Amino acid sequence: LENNTILMDKLKKVQQENEELKARMDKHMELSRQLSTEQAVLQESLEKESKVNKRLSMENEELLWKLHNGDLCSPRKLSPSSPSVPL
């Protein structure tokens, strides 16, 4: 009878530890889901920013090429001796 009481106490203790471990696992799973969702959002944001960065880099290269080759469509700068108002 005494041995049975000891075993019952041990069983209760192990069951309590088991419940605590289950609760910890649930918290870890929820945190893992939350982090996965956050990672997906950040990955999408990174891809969008990478596309914008690539586009801006290409535009910059194009403008540098045009500048180097004198192909810009901007008005010519007037020399200091040129009149500011065309005749």
C-alpha cells in the first residue's frame, strides 16, 4: 500500500511535468508560426525592394550613359555671354 502511494505520487508528478512540457511546446509552436509569417512578409518586402533597387540601378546606368554620350534631352546650359532671353 505504501509502495502504491509512492508510485501514485510519482505518476502525478510526471503527469504534471508532461502537461507543462505540452504547454511549452504549444508556446513554441505558436512562436514558430508567428516567426514564419513574419519571415514571409519580410521576404516579400525584400523582393520588392530588390526589384526597385534593380530598376533604379538600370535607370542610373542609362542616365550615366546618356550623360557620357551627350544624349540627354535637357536644355543646353547657356554660356555667360549668351543672352538669357532668345531674340
